[in-house]
Amino acid sequence: MIRTSVTLTLTLLTSLLMAAAVSAGSPNEDVPTEADLADIAKDKVQLIHRLLTVIEQEIVPLTQAGVRRGNKLFGGAVLRKSDLSTVVAVTNSETGNPLLHGEIAAINAFYEVPRDKRPPAKDCIFLCTHEPCPLCLSGITWGGFDNFFYLFSYEDTKDAFNIPHDLKMQEEIFRVKDGSYAQKNYYWSSWGLRELIASCDEKDRRRFTTRLHSLRETYNEMSAVYQRSKDKGAEIPLK
């Protein structure tokens, strides 16, 4: 009887270990692959360079003006997949409407472009300066975009920029404590720029990291301006 019990126990443990090994060796279907990225843009290094440039040269100047008016430091842009040219680039406009987050403002601006001059959403790249909140994740989805890229994570938004609502909202409403979601799903695939940069070779990684540090300093400065200006009459329910 004891021998049978031991045998059954060993068999069960072996099965569990084999299942764990198979699971560990299987690709995570919730995470986009290099092939998924190649469907968006063939040259990863060129893509990273262009997305950082749009943030540096197009979004940041708009955001620098926006934070002085009490708006948050979130921005967005839409680019064509074909040549990485900018369709629209905007910043947060919550002082006019609390729903006008950077991404929502970008979607509005995109669909205000005349239809004969506007590429289909599926032929575009969606760029966010910060990982999108639940509102903006939904907006990107309903807007028809099949991808997005972001620079700063939820943790950055909460800890470095003192805006906790993205993570708090997901925990309070959806009971998701860490803000996790399927980075690849039926509707879209998403990438963090810092993770993409980490996957580059040393030379490209080093030069992109230098630009990241510079952008971090710029956004720290804009965050300080926002924190000083946010209570000066701006009607934003969640500051």
C-alpha cells in the first residue's frame, strides 16, 4: 500500500514537472514577437530612432507649453507605417476636458484629418509618451489601431511623475494590482521603447540610452512644472 502511494506521488510529481517544463519552453502568446514587430516596421533601429525623434522634437515642445497651463505631461502621436512620417502629434489637454488625455487627443486629431488625406488606422503606428491608462487603451482599440509604443511605464507615471491613477484605477475597478494586460491580443500588440532598446546591439543601445536619459531629465522638469501649476484653477478631477 505504501509502495503504491509512493509510486502515485512520484508519478504526479513527474507529470507536474513535465508540464512546468513544457510551459517554460513555450512562447508567451500574450507577448509580441520579433515577427510581430517586423509587420509594423522592418528596421527596428530606424523605428526606435524615429519614435524618439517624434517625442523629442514634436511632442515635448507641445507638452512644455501644456504643463504651464496645468495639463499633465502625457502626449501622443500617429505615424504612417509606410515611411514613419507624422500624421498628428499632440499633448494632453485636460484643462479643457478631463477626457482629453494625450492618446485621446491624438485620436481626435487623427480623425479630424480629412478622410482623403488620412491613412487607415491599421496602416499607422500609435505612439504614447506614457503607458496608456484604461481609458486610452480602450480609445486606441476603438480607434482601430493595431499597435502602440510607449516610453514611460505605469510605474514611472506613479513614482517618478507622481500621478498614481493609472495603476490605482486598474486595481480599484478591475482588481489588477500590477497594471498587467496582454501585450499581444486580438486587437493590438504593444511595445515599451526601453525594452526594445535593451534588445538592440551595444552600439545602438548605448546611443539610444543617452537619449532616454535626456528625455527623462526633460520630463522630470515638465513634471515639476505640472505639480506646481495643477492646482491653479484647472478643472481636472484626477490630478
